[in-house]
Amino acid sequence: MGWAGERATVTVAALPSVAAGMLPGVFRAVLAEHPGMQLRILDGTTWEVIEYVRSGAAELAIAEGGNADPQVRGQLLCKEPVLAVLPTGHPLAERASVTWNDLAQQPFVAFTPSSSVRRLADLSFEQAGVRPMNVIETREVGTAAGMISAGLGVSAVPRLVLPLTAFGRLVTRPLNDPGTVRKLAVYTPRTPVLPAASAYFLHRLLHTAGAEHDERQDERERRV
């Protein structure tokens, strides 16, 4: 490619959980092939990161799927399960899996309405026909992890959020009735055509997401 010997810059906007849980592997693969490339991250909520692409501040955005906007093009990147997050030693941690109804019987640590995680939780509670009790609300994953670790409640987050909670004394369990997944999509401008470096980054991103999906599928099949 013509840019291979240049210090091309690619700016990626992403949800914080994606920036921490997915992008490091993609960046490592990209920089191994093109060490001169400059990579920038802009993180924020789904609305914020899509706005970065719409305004031209970023060439790509990774956010919650299903957002329709005439100025950006969305492509499904991956699906990830939403897991129950519990304090170590919590009675629900003794179970192989828990339900949304189980979580609704406990003090629940929720995220603010602007969060894609909050929207998934609200929809799942609604589908289960229950409402959480004694909600503690925060925008920050670290704050939520601290609250849960201190025994102040339970929560539910997509798998990619877990690296942001690693400092806490937490355990996770599969979450059912309903089983909830978060769909992540990569968004790019409808026009103009992506610069060569950004198109290459998108290719590596899609390849890495696909490889991780296949690895998780193989792991599930080995457990059967």
C-alpha cells in the first residue's frame, strides 16, 4: 500500500469497554505490520462515538449496533453475552447461572441512561417482567465495580466490560431468562471512501473480531 512507509494516522472512536477489551489486540496486530502507523482513540457513549465519525473527528467508530444514521454506515462486528456480576461470596455465586429475576431481588447497580449497558439491562428486566430494587446509579464502570465489590449490590455487564472491573472482588455467572447479548457494530462515513490506512485498520478489526468469535465458539463446543 502507498501509505506503508509513511506515518499514517487512524483515529478510532469506541465505547470504553471496547477500547479496553478489544482494541489492544487489534492495535498490536496493526503495529506489528506497520510500526510507523499512528493510532488514536476517542472513547465515549454510543452517541458520542458515532458523532465523532459524523463530524470527521474519527474515521471509524465501534459502538452498540442498530443505530440508524443517514451519514454513517454500520456493519455488525460481533455479539457478546451479558453476564451477571456479583460480589465474591454472594449467595447467587453458588449457582451455575442466574436469571434477571434473581438480579431483580437484589440491590442493583445500574448505569446511567446514556449507557448502552443500561439500555440492555432495562430491556432485559422488562422482558423478564420484573423491576430491579434499590438501584444505585453511576456512569463509570470502575465506580460500579467498587460498589459491587463492597457488597452494595449486583449488576449485569457485557463480557468486554469485565477488564475494567478487574480490580474488584467480583465473580460472574451466565445470565438467562432472557439470555441477553450486546451487538457491536463498526461505523464508517458513507462518503467519502475511507483513506487507505483506515481501510486497512477496518480489515484488521473485522478479522480479529471474527477470529475471537471462532475461538469462543470452539471453546463452547469443547465444553459440550
